[in-house]
Amino acid sequence: MRYYQFSIRGESHLGVETSDDTLFDLTSANPHATDLFALLRAASLLGVSLDHVARQIVDRGIASTLSIEELHENASEPSHGPRLEMPFRPPEVWAAGVTYQSSMFERQAESDTPDVYGKVYAADRPEVFFKATPSRLSSPYGEVGIRADSTWDVPEPELGFVLFDGKVAGYTCGNDMSSRSLEGENPLYLPQAKVYDKSCSIGPCFATLDVVGDPQNLGVRLRIERDGNEAFNGTTSTKEMVRDCEYIADWLQRHNSVPDGTTVVTGTGVIPPMDFTLAEGDVVHVEIESIGTLTNTVTVV
């Protein structure tokens, strides 16, 4: 199932999509079902799946309904109707780097020290780094940032997974905003190239394994619009990842306790050409098969 967070007259609601673009408002049927983590905690205590808990609420037959299309329309245009929000609020966001061969080649091309990227691509230990705090995250249809002191900036469309009780609980789309000029100048500038205001977005939903299927066989598309025209369109597949989600999750949690809800974006295989850089007002679409499309507008921070 796919889970969405939305607000109605300022109050936050959790919804689940079952079929036919219909969203069941779980909060309207059970006031304790206010957010994804509340449901995950209930499922953990009962020893059942998240989807089982959601179905029990839906099957009572008293949940109100709305359409996914309505949520997206209200988010992209001024409206007094239900408003799409970030599907959950991760306490931490981490990122894995150089997980696709295409990413390794691009990093080598931009860097004065290219060997480090080839070595980490081939190593047993993955590159895993801290990406964002909740205050640095942007909601679907919100703004994502490019640094004012950077001259070369790109979005990175990435499959994200969410950890709960130390295990992968589900998936989302991630937009890992990056300064290629800073990282290319010196790999030790990676924290500044990756961690800054509005440097990451997740959404539009949280998807469980039932709808995702094989997370290592999902199509990924990045589209960038500028002034109403398509400026870039590229695709890849998560089957091109050299390390899978479970492998990355294992390494992240070695000697490193992370809180429930921690989200990990898993690297990109779609990178715009070297002569492209984002500009203020660009619209970025990250689409991942079986999950959905995450849309954000670029601003300078």
C-alpha cells in the first residue's frame, strides 16, 4: 500500500491508497492513526504488518475518502482543500554515494582526485554519509535549494528506504540536491556540497514492499523543466545499483544506532550533462516506478 500525509483545515491526517486512485483517510476512522510512525509502532507492538493494521481500519467502513489526483492538484495550485504534506518526518536522513557505475564515472570526470571514486565503488564498505535533519527537508511541491556560493548544481533522483526496528519498512522517492562544483573542487567539501538549507526532499508517499515488489528492479526518471520547457530527461533502473538496499542498511547500522524512521537515499544513476546546472525556478520531477512522482521547485539559498 501507499501512505500519504495531508492536512485538512490545518489538521494533519494519514491516508492509505488501496486501489483506483482512492485514498482512505485513516485518521477520520481512528483519531490515533495520525501519522505513519504511529501506525508502524502499533504494527510492531501487535506483531503484524503495517498494511494489516491499515486494512483493519479501512474494513470498518467509516473512513472518508478522497482522490490522489485531488491532493496533487491542491498542492500545485492555491486551494482550501486537503493539502499534501511530507509523507513522514524522518529524524535523520543519510545517503549512499557512488552506488551506480555512471555516478562513479561522472564523479571522476568532475574531480581533481578521481581515484577515490573508483576505489569506493569497488570496495566492500559503501560510502555512507549524513544528508539532512528534519529542518533541511522539503515537502512535495515545496522548494529545494541550490547554494549561492556554488556554480554547478544538480538534483539526484534516488530511491529512499525507511528503517524501523532496524529493518527496511518501506520506500519513497528522494531528491538529493548536490553542488558538483564544491565536491569537484575537493572531495573533503562533500558535507558542504550535500548538507545545507533545503538540500533534500522526500515523497510523495511511503510505499510498502507489497506495491514496490523488487526494490532492485525499479525504473527511475529525472525530468527538469525550465520556463515551461523540458531542460533534461533521463532514466535508469535500480537494478544498476552495485549495492542493494539491505546491504546499505546493514553497513549504516554497524556500530551506529539510528532512530526509527531514519531514511536513506541510495545514490543516483541519472546525472545531467556537465554543461547543465540548475537555475532558480526550475521544476524537478523525480519519478520512481511503483512509488510515484516527487516534484519540487528550485530556489537559491
